[in-house]
Amino acid sequence: VVYYGSLPAGSVAPGVYSVTGTNGAAVSLSAKITVGSPIQIQTPFPPGTVISSSQPLTIRWTGGDPDSLVRVALGASSATGGSTSSYAYAHATDGSLTMTPVCTVGGALSPPVCGFGIPASSKASMSVTVLPDPSKTPTITVPGVTGPVSLGWSYAYGFRDLVLQ
């Protein structure tokens, strides 16, 4: 079970927060969560940016902290309304992530075909999300809950109206 809520930009700053539940409720909760630093994306992706399916895609950023990951998801929408995505992770302190397309070997009369595992689209998008590294996220016990509970956070940056060809 996941409970979440989105907050307006600037609502939460990096630091330690206390999370508590109402005493006497079915489940009481008292824990602390450390929210990591956001990143500043250095690679611009304005609407209309063309992303080649035959070239590596590199996203660069500054900031972040050692206990955070950056997830880059490249997505494409089809004319029928479906969508697919491909994603990769890096440590926030790496400062960049490169997604490399996979190419099939062409024959004598056909060139190699490359891609990120998603179809070409004039309605592509990319999301860059900063989140805690699950291997470093502590779990807490909550009375009345049979399994461990983990608290999380994320910063998300979205780029829409990209062209994947």
C-alpha cells in the first residue's frame, strides 16, 4: 500500500522532518524522514527537442546528495493513446546519466536499427526524478502494521513535447 501526495514547488526543502499520526487512531506513527537535496538540471530539453534513437542520450545535473538516486524515464505516446517508457538510474552525486540505445546488426542491404526500446514519437516526454536510495532508506515499525514501513520523498522534473526519432 502506498500513500502519497504532491505538493507545490518549493513546499519542502532538504532537511529532517518529523512525521506523526494522531494518537488513539487505528495506527499511530512517529518517525523522522530526511529529505535530500534537489538537483539542478544542466542539460536543457525545451519543447521540440529532437532525441535521436541512434545516439546516446546524456542528462547532466549538479547538486543532490550521496543517499539519493536520479531516475530518468524516456516515454513515448502512440497515435492510439498507448504509451511506453524506458528508464535508467544513477547516483545523484554522479552528476550525469547516459542512456545508450541498443542496435541490431543490419544485413548487407539494411542498416542497423537502433532504439531505446520505445517507438519513435512526436509526443515523447522525459521525467527526471530524485528519490532516496532504497538500499539506504531505513524502515520503521508501526503498531498495528505487520510489516516494515518506509517513508519516502521525491523531486520530479518533467519535459514534454519532445521528438524521439
